[in-house]
Amino acid sequence: MAKHLDLEEQEQLDQIKHFWARYGNLITWVLIAVLGSMAAWNGWQYWQRDQASKAAALYDEIERAALARDAERMERALADMKNGFGRTTFASQGALLAGKTLFEAGKVDSARAALTWVADESPDSAYQAVARLRLAGLDIEAKAYDAALKTLEASVPKPFEPLVADRRGDVYMAQGKADEARAQYQSAWRGFSDRADYRKLVEIKLAALGVDVASLSPVTESGR
């Protein structure tokens, strides 16, 4: 009986050797690939967390500079943010905050540069839209009306379309083109929900142009 078991064990061992000789390299490479992928994924997750942490720290620096009205400190922090963490959400948020603060500090060119960077480089289309709306506002302030209209030509996410129409109406009003402004304000009014606070502001603009919003028909979701 012992001899029979020894022979059976030897046969099993020979089968294992044969199997490993045939598939051993393949199994080894599959294991290496799987373990390597796991290591790479863990490394990527760590890198992402590290990037987010560093970007958050720089955003905090931009916020502190904004509160202190320290434009130079803000520009340094923003430059570091764009150079090292330009694809993060913090970078877009920081540049928008910097644009607002720098404009209020009278540094219009620096504000424009910060907003232009968001409009051109942000990975988020919503932040791009906000930046373009603010850039158009700067163009209106500078009486660069053609530039403002060109800035507003870019496609934006659906929720921003009424805001773009409203800003385009502001451009036409600044140019003294009442009919064009009225059409844009009407488009904006129809685009906003009746619960949107911003719609009230558009109503005031339309009233100044002699338009009674009660005569306007909102665009329904099915009619858009």
C-alpha cells in the first residue's frame, strides 16, 4: 500500500512538473502584471492624494492673500498653483478668486490673465464658462465690445446659456443697441427657471426696455 501511494504521489508530482513546464512562465507573467497593476494603482492613488493636499494648501494661501488684499502674495501662490497643479479643481477655483481680487485691487491686466488661464486651461467646462462671463465683464468695462461678444461665442454648459445671453444683452445695451439687447434679455429670461433669483434682475432690465415679462412665454423643457 505504501508503495502504491508513493507511485501515485510521484505521478501527481510529474503532472505538476509537466503543467508548470508548460504554463509556468505564463502564470508568472500574469502574476507580475496583476501585482504591478495593483502597485501602480496604489501609487497613482497616493500621488492623487498628495497632489490634492498640496493644491489645497496653495488654495488656502490664495484665500489668505485675498483676505489680506495682498496682490503680490496672491500672484506668487497662483503661479505656483498653475505650474504644479494646473489640472486640479483647486487651480481653477484659485484663479477665479485671484481674478476677482486682483480686479478689485486695480490690477486689471493681472485679473484678465488669471481669468484667461481658466477659460483656456481649466479641465472643467463650468469654470471655463464662469471665467468667460467675467472676462466679458472686463471687456464691457474697457468698452471693448467686439472682444466681449467674441469671448461669449464659446459653447458653454446648458445651465450657463441664460447667463451668457444676459451678458450679451449687457454688451448690446452698452453699445446702445436696444433691440438686440432686448432679444438677448428675453432669451435669458426664458432660459432661467421661475425660481431663479437671477431672473428677477433680468426682469428689471427688460422693464427698463419697456418689456412686460407677463407677455413672454417661458420655454418649456420639451420646447427647448
